[in-house]
Amino acid sequence: MKIYKDFDFSKISYIRIGHTGKLIVAENMDDLSQIKMMEETKILGNCSKVLFSKKRYKKNFYKLGGDFLKIEKLNDETIMVGAGVKFTTFINFMINENLTGFEELVGIPGTIGGMIKMNAGAFGKNISNNLVSLETLDGKKDKSEIYFSYRETNIESVITFATFRFVKGKKSRIMKNIEKFIKLRKRNQPQDAKTLGSTFKNPTSYQPAWKLIDDVGLRGFCVNDICVSTKHTNFIINRGKGSGTDFLKLVSIIKKKVYEEKKIELELEVEIL
């Protein structure tokens, strides 16, 4: 177990907002057992969907490292992945093994555990589509035992490992698909911006959050340095010195205006801590 007493959480936040405090890194199951005995714990993934909105926390924040960063082939098409593995690392592994199935998700900056917890997805594909089973602190769970819906699951326990099943493909075809989805992301989403990605869930497929926000005239609207992206209005970006308070105020303005004009209640996709 590693403990960082004065860790700057803004360094791991994708919107570069965070406090200074204690961060624990669990490297094996014994570490997790010790952390489980602590009061007010909170597991973190890649912090690409989490806003640290306060300056101080009583919580013991922890991440997965060590054993939970392993990727193991169970057979040619079945892979067990540690929950702390970054999705970009896993995609590179899949490319090397000529495995196809997750090309649509390329560019999502999460960890395997965090992405499963929220059933992350893109372009009609969800990470749960290829899931076989999970290992958690409370034991093994088959996919059939878990409720998956749009950006939501009923998983309560800490995920430690996930098993996926894929099919073999031609590397040239896999790379072509990856390039296609990367181009779509670059065309439609802000690049190299400090952002948590999509801020709100889409109420329906024909009423995406970005269009509702755009329709009420909030494209480019800012609260200090926290702004609605001009490229994709469901992305909130930090232009420099934005704070958690600024982010929450902007979210409140967006939700209020969309409800007043469209009578639709937007639901957050990002997690507010």
C-alpha cells in the first residue's frame, strides 16, 4: 500500500480542478481489505468523470495499482483485466492480439473498473456488451446478475477484475475502424481541452443533451473560466483557473434554462464529489 499525504488531486483531474489531501494506492487484495476497514472511503478511477468540488474532504480516496493493473489471456478470445488498467492500455493490448469489439470506445479516458461501473459507451457500443463476469470485493458476479442500462449499473461493490470475450479480427480492419472513430471524435469534440467529457446524460436518442443546451442559447456561455464548449455543447471546459464552485454554478444555470424552456430535467453524467 502506498500513501501520499499531500497529493494534489488537480493533477489527476481531467478538468484540472482538485484539492490537496491524502491518496491511497491499493496494490493487492490485502491492501483492499485494510482500506475496507477504514471510515468514509471512496475509490477513484482515472478521474475523467469526477469533479472534486470541495477544498477539503473527510473521505479516504484510493486508487488501484499493482496487481490490479494486470492483463491476462485466459484463452485466445477471453481476457481478464485488472480494474485499474487504463482503457488506452487495454486497447493497445487488443490491437497486439488482433482482438476486435471495442473500436467504438477508443478515446474514452477511463479505467476498466470505472467504465464498467457507469457502463461507459460511445457510437452505440457499451463496455458491457463484451463483458462475461466481474470479480468484486464481495465475490464473483456473472454478467447476467448485473443490471446494465444507459450510463448506469447496480454495481455497489468495488470491482477488482473483469473478464471479457472478443473475436479475432484482421489487424488492418481493426486499425481502420479505430481511425474512423478517432476522426469522428476529433470532428465533434473539443481536443486537448480540460474537460470531463459529456456533462449530462442524453434524455433520449432524439433529444441529445448537446442539442437542448444549444437550443437554449448557452453555446460558449461561461462562469468565470468554466465554459460550455463552442464545439460540443455537452462538454464543459476549464479555460484556465476555473473552480468547482464555477462548475456547479454553470451546471445549475444549464439545468434551469433547459427545464424552463424545454421542460426537460437534465441528469448529470459526471460524478460530483
